[in-house]
Amino acid sequence: MITLTRLNGQPFVINAEKIRYVEKTPDTLICCDDGERLMVKEDLAEVLKRAIEYARLIRKPITD
């Protein structure tokens, strides 16, 4: 899960696994695999960075 900000300033959490693609239109538009579309304040690079950090965290091997 990653935290993002709606255009009205309200933070929300989205499951990064459900993001299908992100585009700049000029606002950042997130399209989910269920067809939902969300506009956020963060730029495309920031959304990408957060999604990659999330993926690395959940795929990190468990070590002793």
C-alpha cells in the first residue's frame, strides 16, 4: 500500500499492486486494473518511486 494525495489535499492509500498504469495529463492520473481512475498531486516520478519501494519491500527475502 502506498500513500498519495488527492488534488483537494486529502491523503489516501492505494494498493500499488492494483495500479495498471500512470500518466501525466498534466496532472498525474492513476488507472487501476478495475478501471478506476484517480488524479493525484504527486508527480509521475514520485508515484513510480513509491510503487517500486513498495514492491521491493513486499518481495524482500526473509532472512534470519
